Amino acid sequence: MSRPTYAIIDTQAFVANYRYAKSLAPGSRALAVVKANAYGHGAVTLAHALSGQADAFGVACSEEAMELRESGIDNPILLLEGAFDPDEIELADRANLMLVVHSQHQLDWMLKAKPDRPLTVWLKIDTGMHRLGFTPQAAPRIYRHLKDSPHIGEVVLMSHFARADEMDSDATARQLDTFDDTAHDLTAPFSLANSAATLAWPQTHTQWIRPGIMLYGSSPLAGSRIDTSALVPVMRLQSELIAIRDLAAGESIGYGGRFVCDKPTRVGVVAAGYGDGYPRHAPDGTPVTVNGQRTRLIGRVSMDMLTIDLSTQPDAAIGDTVQLWGDLIKANEVAQLSETISYELFTGVTRRVHFHYR
Ligand SMILES: *Cc1c(COP(=O)(O)O)cnc(C)c1O
């Protein structure tokens, strides 16, 4: 037997979450965002589970796109940051990848390229995120450049929201207004909505939504009034009890002695730590389950192990299953307590963890 630390991936939950995203935006196509190895879940397997239904996939770079192409995925694929050098325009032509164009240097490469087929381009407009994209003032001119080039086929107009997860902010409405002012008299499909906007801002759905985190069953709107209970967690991170000990009141546990027992305490040692992607910043009290029952982390997380309170579970035994996040413990709960987001937890799961696909 090997170390019992698993990420169990429910491919059907991924498909169900995609269908749910589509049901929220019935008039839109949906680009399933599978960058960063499908947010740490395994892009090849999940893309294959969805390939019969996905309108397109979105990735961050050509390496991620080629991994999918070489595994037999032939759905449309968008490079979300476009080309990083001129050679990638040729690669996009050969491998039939769609490209974002967000800056003048990418536009120059594209207008010089001589692709065999017209390229599909997603023109990115910066409506307030201030990271990538052309200014609203420049965008109509860039659009016409692209339209005039015989090497460019379809042009999609896109933008990205900075604060779509904040229900009380008017930032999303302002970005949408800016986009409408810029794009309303340009003939093109539009794409604005990430997961948060797909869930909370229906007026942003337009022709293409771009859901990411919601496909993995995690809500970007945790704690808001928006109902996201239909999302099904795709990843279950679990391990087992590998030791159990009884400590007296006053004894401390692990590095730094952070947790001191205030009464005689039964402590379980679990084979998972920050070397597996569990956050080292998780405080005492972070929830875990043993055999499906909730208890809490006590003591600092170490690289290969963490320690939990078994006082309420006297029957727990070596080899019992401990869930760290999944259906019983939302990744968002662990993330919030550790001052991060579920995106970072998922993408941080390391290759030492055994991935099982269902
Ligand atoms: C990552 C990404 C998304 C998906 O965002 P989520 O918050 O995970 O839904 C959408 N659009 C772009 C451009 C992205 O980079």
C-alpha cells in the first residue's frame, strides 16, 4: 500500500456544473475555462468528459492547449492571454487555436502572419480591470484593422470583470456600460462573464460566457445572497488517520507548540500537509471530517502531516478516512479560514497526491 492521500475527481459533477452554467445563460455559448490543469483537477480527463458538449475550452498558454490537442480534443480552444511570441501565431494556425489579442505588439505579429486559414481573434477591451486589453478609445480602430486583414476571420469582443463577486459594488455595472458604449455599433459576438457574473449578473451574459471556478463546484460568491447550492464539488481531497495518541492537559502538539490541550485530548495524525497542497496557514479549528463527522484541525500543519481533534470520536481508528475538502467540507470554508480562495487551494494540490477519476 502507498501513502493514502487522494484527490478524488468526479467527472460527472464537472459536466453537471457546465450544464448548470449553460442553463443560467440559455442564449449563450460557454467557454469552459480549464487553464492551470483545470484548476488543478486534471485538464485532459475533464476536457474529455466534456468534449461532447463544450462549445469551447479556455487555457492560459499554448502548452496547455497542445496538451489537450495531443490528447485528442478537437473542440475550439482559446488562448486567454494570446500569443507570447510571433511563432505562437503559426502554432495557433496549425493547431486551430483561437487567440486573444490584448496589446499592440500582438496585433503587429498577427497582421504580419500568413496563416493558412483565417484566424479567430478575441479582441480584449480593458473596461476597468486595468491588466490586459486595449483602451475603449482604441478598440474600434483595432477592430477595423482586424476586420480589414484577410488573415483574420471571426472577431469576438471581450472584457473581464474585476469585481463581479461583489454584489454591493457598482463596478461591474460600470464596466458593462463602458463595454456597451465601446462595442454597441461593432458587429461581433461579445464575451464578458466569468463564473461570478454568470451566477450574479445576467445582463452580462451576451453571446459567450466564460465560467471557470463554478465548473469545479466552488462558488465565487460564498456568503452572498445568490443561491449557488446547485454547484457540485468536483474534487474531494482526503487522506487517512496514520496514528492516534492521547495527550494530557497542558501538552502541546507539533511545530511551535501552537495548540495546547486544555483537557486530556485524543489526537489523530493525518497523512496530508502543505507538501500536498493543504494550506499551512490553516488555523486551529479549521474543519475536517473523520468518517463523515466533523471535527477540527489542532496544531500547525506540517509538510507531510496534520493533526486533528478526536475527542468527540472515541471510536476513530487507524486507516479511517479524513476529508480535507470536498462534499462535506467546502473548499471555500478552508480557504476563508486560511485567508485565501478555493482557486489557490485547487491549483496548489501537488503531484504527490494520487488522483482518482470517477
Ligand atoms: C480565468 C478566467 C476566467 C474564469 O474565471 P472564474 O472566476 O474562474 O470563473 C474567465 N475569463 C478569463 C479571461 C480568465 O482568465
